[in-house]
Amino acid sequence: MPFYRYTCDSCGYQKSVFHGISEAPTVTCDSCGKTMRRTISRVGVIFKGSGFYITDSRNESKKNESKKEEAA
């Protein structure tokens, strides 16, 4: 079961709630008592391996053309 972030529209208070994917609980704000809505939180992404940079997907002819342009 994942953590979900909830934000209050009236006061801006945020908290994380641990519940199942299929659950839709009514979460109330701890500071003002109004209902909160689920928001998308930031996620850390790490790209590992090849294929993530523009130089990884170029074919040999494109690499040679870019080297000639840089030399000029």
C-alpha cells in the first residue's frame, strides 16, 4: 500500500496518508477541519543505462556529421 499526499484547498496544509489503491477515504484537514484533495507529489527519477542521452541513439553517420560541423 502506498502513501498519498493530500492538500487542503482552503489553508494549504499538506499531509501524507497510507491507504490502498482502491480505497477513496475522506481525509479532513488537521488545522481547519475541511476536506482535503489528493495531489501528485514529486518523484525522484534516476536514469541508468544507455539510451537516455541524445548521443546514445545517433547512428554513425550522424555522429560523423556533427563532428565535422563542430570542427568547422
